[in-house]
Amino acid sequence: MQNPFMSAAFKPDLAFTGAAERFFELLKSFSLPGAGAAGAAPDWSALAGSLAGQFEQWLKSSQSAGPWFTAASASGSGAGLGAAASSFGPLPLGAGAAPQQDAQRSWDLVARLAQLQAQLASYWSEIAHDAAQRFVTRMGAAAGGAPTLDGALKLYELWVNCAEESYAATVRKEEFCRLQAQLANASAALLVEQRRHAESLVRAFGLPSRNEVDALYAQLKELRTQLAELTEARRAKPPPPDRATAGRGAGKRPASAPARDRRSRRARKPRA
């Protein structure tokens, strides 16, 4: 089940406006002249069932935690296990098929997720019905006429407050927190099993596994870092002098030296 509230196209303002419009239409359906007895106030308790059902569906869609929960949210754990068998079962490819004990662990994890998801659904139902009862109680004796847009907006804000209070009161319970932790652990364990099956499958076909590819990427990254450090150090170091040029310059005599040597070697004439 894809979570529409985590997508990039989700806009909270438009979502709030659309929800308020649907709430206004729902109020009008319960406030029409033919909806109740003549001269009698509308039965707002009947509205609680519709609000609770919509809120429960919203909670289930907004708290979706993965594709395996779609199968787990079926009518029972057996149905979820059978539907998930085609998604998580080992491929019948001989050497590529997972061992029986590994496959059995995957089925056990899927069944465990179905059981935990069913427990979570009971909490969503509890939150939705409690919020609806809070809303009906706080509304009291509302006007029986056709609702106005301003009045519907105030009622919608009241409904949002009741829903938030019911949600906060339930999720702070120790049992609910423990259930969320169990769901996270079971889903993480199932993900590990899926990766193990994938590793076995790619090795059977002679392909590099995920761990091997990650190790190659790590080595390549390390080599690139070392090469960049060596290149930077070479650029910062001044170039050494040329030895051939330095040797020729050291052995060359000044131009005036031969002239002095010739004058010193000139023979002097004997005196008379």
C-alpha cells in the first residue's frame, strides 16, 4: 500500500480544503429536511458511524508501513499468508531456490506481520470510534437547519480536535508502543530474509551479490580518495632543480680567468 501522505505531490492545504468540503457535504446529508422527523433535530449519533469509518480508513492508509502489510490486512492471517506466498516465496529455479528452513522462516515472519497488523487495526478502530463519540458529545444540541459554510468549518475544527485527542490518548499507551516496536522488528527481520534469498539467487546465476558490489564500491571510493590526496600533494610540492643544468653551471669557469692566466704565463724579457 503506497502512502499518499509521503509523496512529493502531497499538499497539506489542498488536503485540508478537500477534507473540509467532504465534511460539509456529509453534514448536509444529515441535515436535509427529509433526513429526520418533521421539526426534530437531526440525529447526530448517526453521523458518528460515518465519521468513525472514514477516520479508520484514513488511519490505515496513512500508517501503511510496506507492501507486505497489504497482504497482512486481509480478512485473516491465513489469507495474508497465502497471498504473500507468491511475493516472498523462493523461485523454483533449482539451485536458486532457498532452503526449506529459510523459506519457512519467511512464512513465519509474514504470518507474524499479519497478526501484528490485525492488532494494529483494532487500535485504529478504537481511536476512530472514540473520536466520533467525543465529537457527538461536544456538539450537543446543534441547530437543525441547513448547515452554513462557517458553521461547518467550526464543526470540522471540532472534529479534528477530537480526533487528535483520541489518537494521542491511544498511542501513548504502553501496549501500543510495544506493538509498534514489534512491527518494526518483524518488518526488519523480513527485509533481512528477503535480502538473504536475493543473495542466494544471484550467486546461483554467477552474478555479484549486493555485499560484493558494496565492497567494490568501498574499495573504489578509497582508491579515488588516495589518488586525490597524492595529486594534491604533488601540486603543492615545488619541482626539484634539474641536475644536468646544475652540473654544467658549477663546472664552467668565468670568462676573465683565461685572460689572467695568459698574462701570468707571458715570459718576461731579461734586463740589460
